[in-house]
Amino acid sequence: MRSIKEIRDDIEKAIRQIEKKIRLNKKIAIKNYVKKYKRLLDEFREIERVSDSNFKWND
């Protein structure tokens, strides 16, 4: 039979692993959001650039 200390150590180890996974997933999620918003910003800039050139062309 395992001692209370061994069980406690296993629980603490599991908690640390879960915390590590949560931190990793947050980093991945943040990176994905940054990529998404950079792409959207690039698309917006392209639309803005095209609309500005069309506006100047129509003048």
C-alpha cells in the first residue's frame, strides 16, 4: 500500500502537469489569435489601399 506522502507527491505532480498544459494551451491560443488578427489587419490594409487608389483614380 502506498503512503500518504507518495499519493500527495503524485497529486502535486499531476497538478503541475495540468498547469503546464494550461499554460501551453494559452500560449498556443494567443499565437493563433495573433495570427488571425494579423491576417485580418493585412486584409484590411489591402482593402484600404485599393479603395484609396480607386478614390484617387476617380478624382
